[in-house]
Amino acid sequence: MTPSALRIFFGTGSWIILAFLVLPILVVIPVSLTDTSFIGLPKDHLSLQHYDTFVHSTKWLFASWTSIWIGCVVAVVATGLGTLFCIGVWFLSDRAAMIVRWIMIVPILVPPVVQSLGFYKFWVTLGLIDSYLGVILAHVLLGLPYVTISVFASLSNMDRRLPLAARNLGASIGMTIRTVIIPAIRPGMISGGIFAFIVSFDEIVSVLFLTVRRVETLPKMIWEGIQESVDPVIAVVASIFVLITLIATSLAALRRS
Amino acid sequence: MPHIPEKLRYWMLIIPALAVMIIFYIFPVLNIWGISITEPSVGIENYERMFASNAVKVSFVLTFRIAAITTVACLILGYVVAYTISNLAGRVRPLMLGLVLLPFWVSVLIRSFAWIVLLGRSGLVNDGLMATGIISQPLRLMHNELGVLIAMVHVMLPFAVLPMLTNMRGISGSYIQAARGLGASEWRAFREVYFPQTLPGVMSGGLLVFVLSLGFYVTPALLGGGRVMMISEYITYQIQEFLNWGLGAALSVVLLMATAVVLLIASRFVNLKTTFLERR
Amino acid sequence: MDTHDTGYQADLMDIAAEKYKAGRLSRRGFLTAMGALGLVPMLGNRSAYAQASEIVVCNWGGAAEEILKNILGKAFEEETGIPVRVDGAGPSPGKIRAMVESGAVVWDVCDSGAGSAIVMNGAGVIQDIDYSIVDKTKVLDGTALPFGVGNYVFSYAMAWNPTMLPDGAPKTWEDVWNVQDFPGMRTFRKSVRGQLEMAAQAMGVAKEDVYAFLDDEGIKAAIAKFRELRDNIIVWGSGSDSQNLFLQGEVAMGNIYSSRSFLLKDQMEPGSFAMTFDGAVLQPGIWVVPKGNPAGAETAMRFIASAQDPQLQANWFEAIGNGPINPAAASLLPAALAQWNPNDPANVVKQVIYSDEWYGKNQVSAEELYIDALIG
């Protein structure tokens, strides 16, 4: 059977669109290998000079480290809070539970600049401006919606009778959660945690409002770098990001198949 | 151990996260309303100034226009991809899905940077086109609305594809086969049988993209050349440069209400629950 | 500033030599006096201000960061023993207010501008300058504000890339508005400061009459002029922004800081960058001290005073093109670089002198109209 026009249209169309999605991101890799001192493709040969600059720059390394550990703390706290929340809501399963689920995802709907403005004023009162705690708290709030969505999806797939049976057999809530529920929803918790980490690791707008100088995260360095200079080091940071993402996605894909 | 009612026990699981969210998020965001009517002095002068300002009007119109164009473009492009993945991909389906998800994991900042590298006057696209002799003068691809739109569509496209994929997964192929069996052309079967069934997914993806685009800051600020000033950038600018918190807050309140109105209207056509609460 | 009095300019060189000596003398004299009062211990001048272990000066980054540290910073450290750290984070009003409001101030002295200083003073986040420590006579007339004091002089000046304008370079602001004969993108600042003056001149207003012309009607006309040009404009937010726009060939001409031009002349390929002070707007940069600065008000004021030294001012100019705020420095400048000095008498006569009074009165309303003209 020859493929119909419709099939050809959709088939070629989607490969073009996928190329539009992916190729622009990959462009940072050749640029990071440039032998020039400005952003552009390599002129005469490939060079690792800008990678060298990156690994010897305490500022960039420190900012990377800051972003990583903040991201980890955020992931753990948000997953912890979010998981308990989802379990409670799942047990309740009433109208009130539905309302609080909506409250939890409000941060997805509010424009980033608006919420950052709100954070700023409140953080000033709390003395949290330009502090790690201030950034972590903001990021936990921004990560919670993703954790709850992801964990709740896992809970919905779980057999309702299991935990109820455990309860009927006399297990306490704590024990039921530990021995029955958590093992069953672990995949949702892990992907929720990864989401929270990524949200924190990439977040820029609230960091711009809430930090001045003491806290430097990687996105903030990139943001300032893009605005301030045409230093190819940004391309290096971008390439490292993209490579890690590529490796992680391929690994995940391999594991799945 | 004193007896605690079952329901209360469940609420005790909910309370920590809920309390954190209400105290540190909901309250500060609602408080913006307070700032807008107390800074620099008590009254509604910020709103008066805002509604009298042509710049604010222009910025709002611009914001809605860019969000609308981005949404339409994402829906068209996203539909093609989602349809192919759901119905035609076969063995390459995991690869295609992976390619849709890949940009999702790369930060918006990095993606905007990549577009700056590509779209600049001496960027890679212009260099390439000039080298091959297609153009003799560099095109203006960045520092204007076109540049912002290209980069925004790139950022938002996965948000449009995923809800449509979820929706299409649930559509049985038997209707199409039945239509084809009854003699409908492939195009007609698609248009009259398949497409209407995918509308919930389209609506859902469109709403997601539109709402996220309304408040978008990073990409327009980096690629707009300062002249494509969407409302989020306008707010930041007022606050950072002129310490104009009152006006910034008033603008935020209006942006927030605009978002709420969009959601309210959308709730008549879109299943908000599947769009937001049961994403992915 | 009333520097458009030509008598002032003619006298500048003569006065400079005297002031220079006076400047040196008074600094030495000041240190001697301190010693006599027992405030300076025997071993060098160290620990006179034992309470401050360092002082943090914030400016706008890039090359300026190192240069400020090596010139003003080194001198202050030698003089007082207090190390100077320079932070190039860009002390925007928003960031300074964030620090002061949260009580987490990390900057002692910040490189700001007259317009921003007015904004920050209005918000009550900066300290008054202590003119018993800072010398009013060592800055240009009119730049010793109660809440900020001049640190250097710069101009908003026309710059262009000759290689992108093979058919001839713009000579006047009228030319910059002439898109037919001078094609290419232009860059102007995102804020109205130092911009309407150019539109007025493009309409044929003489540079002396610019602020007289810019009454309510004049402002409207100048704004309309920007509206007319806006499709050919890319705006710059920070000085480094404007530098990048030229470096990457995004713009063919524009209105940028003279200090950025000073750097660009060396950064760009020979023959691909030029600038002129004709029709530029001359204005002072302003030091401000955030309320509750960590090193204490006194140390901050001492740093500002130390930076007034004419030789330091001259060195600073040589390194980065900031025109000396201390008129006494003029005679110390290398003759070859005089053409780049916004404050050089020969350049001053070509320029519009920034009017604080006009900005105090019109900045807020003009800013609004300006943004409106540019966006959309």
C-alpha cells in the first residue's frame, strides 16, 4: 500500500517540527567549542579553552554547586510535604480534598513575575531576602504543584483496597503509609522529586527578585552573563546542561524499552 | 492513646503542605492587592495612572496578541506531531516522544540563549543564509516580535503536544476504520470522525499554552530588544528601575485577574481538572 | 551644572593646575592632621578605622570592575589599610532597595546616576553625603547633591560602525533620524535619560536651547520623533548591553555612554567604530551610599573622598574613559587621550549639559511617554 498524502504530510511535517524543537538546542555545543573569544562557530579549529575557563572559574563552579544543593533540598522537602498531602487527600476523597488540591497547584497558574513580587514583600518582612533559606522556601512552593500532580497520579493508579485492608487489619496510618502506600507510589514520588529539582535548578525569576548578592545560582549567572557579555563560557554551561539532559533522557528511554 | 477521628488524622497529613502554601504563597500573592492601594499612598491612584497610561494599554494588547499567536502556532504544529506519534509513528514512537520531551528538560534560559546565538544579525541563521547566497543583507530575526514569537513557540510547543497526546491515546481507531469502511476518504474520515474527538485535547493544550504565555518573562525580555515589552517585563522594569512598587503591584493585580478571567471563560469549554490537576 | 558658561571652560586648564596642587596638599594635610590627633597609629596608617575590615564598592561590571579595584581600590587600601572589594553586580535602584529593606546590605558605595539617585532618595534608601569628609570643591559644580556626589563624568554620545555605513557616516542627530540615507538599526537607552535631547536636536534645535525647547509641547514633539524612528530602534538596558549591540554588529549607530565607546574603540576591528561628542549630553555619575552600609558611613565617605584625588581620577580615565569629576585632573591627562574625555574643554563645548532641574521636573512623565513611544 502506498502511503497516502495525509500520511506523508503528517510524517514529514512532524520530523520538521521535531527538528525545530531539538536542533536549536544542540547548536550551543559547536559554539562552546569555538576557538574565538566571542560567540560563534569555531573558525580554525575546535578548542576546549572555554571549558577550561569554566572549570577554573570559582564563580561558575560555586554557582553550579549552589544550584545543585538547593535543588536537592527543594526536591526532598517538596516531595516529603507533597506526598503526605496527597495521601491525606486521597484518603479523604471528598469535596474539601478537591479544593485543597486546586490550592496546591495555584503556583502553576500565577505569572512568575507576579508571585515573585508577592514573595519579595513578604520575604522582606521575614528577613529572608538574599538568603539560601529564602530561595529554598520559594522553590519548595514552586515545586509542590508538580510533586502533588505526579504523586497523585500514582495514588490514583493504586488499588484502593490495599491500604483499606491494612487499616482494617489494625495497622496505624503511619504503618499503612510506610509499608503499603509508599512502596506502591514510589515511581510517582521519584518523578515528582525530579520535577521539583528541575524547577528549582532552572528557576530564575524569583531568584532575580529575592537575591541580591550573597546567593548566586547558576541560572542567575547565566542571566547576568547573557546580558553582560558575549562570553562563550555561557555556551559551555549550556552545552553541559544539554549533554546531561541528552544522557539522562537516553538512559531513561533505554531503561523503559 | 486518645481517640482521634479518622478524618482529622488525614487532615494532619494535609495540613503541613497546605499551611506552607497558604502562608507563604497564597497570602503574599493576595497581599499584592494591598501594595497596589497603599504605595506610595493610600488610594486608587495607581489604578488611575495605569488606566490612563497608553503604554500600559499597548503592553497589554501586545501581551495578549503574542500569547494568542503563540497558542495558535503551538496548536497547529503540536497537532501534527501528536497525531503522528499517536497514529503513524510505529517503531519510532519512543524516539519521537523523546524528542518532544527533550527540550522540556532544558531550561528556558538556555533555550533563549540558543535562539540568541541563532537569530542575531551575525547569528548562525543569517551567516548560513548569507554564505549560501540566499540573502545578501542579514534578516532581522531578533530584537523584534518575530524573534520573541519563534522562541516562545519553541518553549511552549511541548506543553501543547502532551495534553493532545494524552487525549489521542484514548481515541479508539475503530471509528475511523468504520468510517473508512463506509467509503469515506481518508481526509474526510480524519476531518469528520477523528478531529472532533481530539478537540478536548486541543482545548486543553491551548489553554495551558495561553495561560503560561500571558505571564512569560524570560524569553521576551532576552529576545525582544526592549521594544517588545510584555506585561511581565513592564512590571519588572517599573520596579527595578523606578522603585515604582505601587504601579507594579497594580499591574500585577490586573494581570492576575486577566489570567483568572481566561481560566473562567475556558472552564466552559475545557476540562480544567484534566488540564491542570491530572497533567501528564 | 552651569558648565556651558564658556568662561568656565576657558579657565578650566588654568584652575586645574592650582587645584591639583591643592588636592595633593589637602590629602597629605588631612593625613598629617589625623596622625596628630592620634587617630593614625605609628605603624603606617593602618587600623585607623579598625571597625571596617573591608569596604565593598559596587559598579556595573565588565572591565570596569577590575579597573576600579586596581586604581581606586588599591589607593584606598594603601591609604587606610582597608581592603576594597569591587562587586560588578550593577547597583540598580531595585537591588539597593531590596538590600536596605531586608537589612542585608552588602554594598558600601555604589556607582549610580543622578536620575537613579533622585529615585532612591525618594524611597529613603540612601544616606546623605557627609561633606565634612567629602570635598565639595573637588567635584564639578552642581554634582555635590545632598544624597549623592559626582564620581566621574560621562556622556550620552553618538557612536557608529563605519563598516556598516559604506555610503557615509551620520554627522548630526538629524542624520541618525534619516533612515533613507543612513540605513541600519539604531540603539537608544531603554530609559528616557539623555535621549529626548537627541530628538530635539534632530528637529533642528540648537544644543544650547534643548531644555528650553523641551517644555510640555517640546516633549510631545520629541516623543513623536522617537515614535517615527522606533521600527529602526533596538534599546539597550545596561551599558554592557549597548557594548554588545555594537560588538555583535546588531546596530549601525546609536546613542551610548562615552565610557563604553572608549572601550569599544579598542575592542572592535580598526575602522569599524567611531564616536563624536557633537550633540552629546554630558552628565555626572553619582556615588551613593546605601543606608546601613556594612563598613559604616564614615568609611564609605572616606572612600569617596579618597577617589577624588586628581591623579587617581586621571588614571581612572586612562583605564576606562570615565571623565574626571575633579576639574583639577584635566591637566594630568595624556594629551593623546584628550579627545575621548567627555570633560575635556574642547569636548564640553560641543555638548548639551545635563539639566538636573529639567529631569527633576519632567523625568517621571517623560519616562512614561518614552516607553509608550518605543513599545508595541
